[in-house]
Amino acid sequence: MSTDVGKELDWKSDAAALRSALRRALAFLSWRLEKRRSRRTIAELTRDQLQDIGITPEEASAEIGKSWFWNL
């Protein structure tokens, strides 16, 4: 009987670990997608709009080129 309890606890801890790993993976993916959206938005701004937010075209270009996700 004690082995059944041990198996049950192992299963529950494995499921909790899997849920935690999936949450972290989804959070990371969400973060990467938000960065991608932000970089696409920056890419669409005009020189005047960039100046309004305090970014030079060179800084914008450098930011856009940072992410490997941007190129997908």
C-alpha cells in the first residue's frame, strides 16, 4: 500500500513540474512575441516619430536587428 501512495505522490509532483515548465515556456514565448511586435512597430515609425520618442534611426535599426525571432 505504501508503494501506491509513493507512486501517487510521484505522479502528482511530475504533473506539477510539467505544468510549471509549460507555464515558463509559454511566458517565454509570450515575452519573445511581445518583443517581436514592439520591434515591428519601431520598424514602421518615421524619422519624426522616432525623434518624438527619443530614438535615432540608428538606434531603431540596432534594436530591430537584435532578435533572432524578428527574422522568422
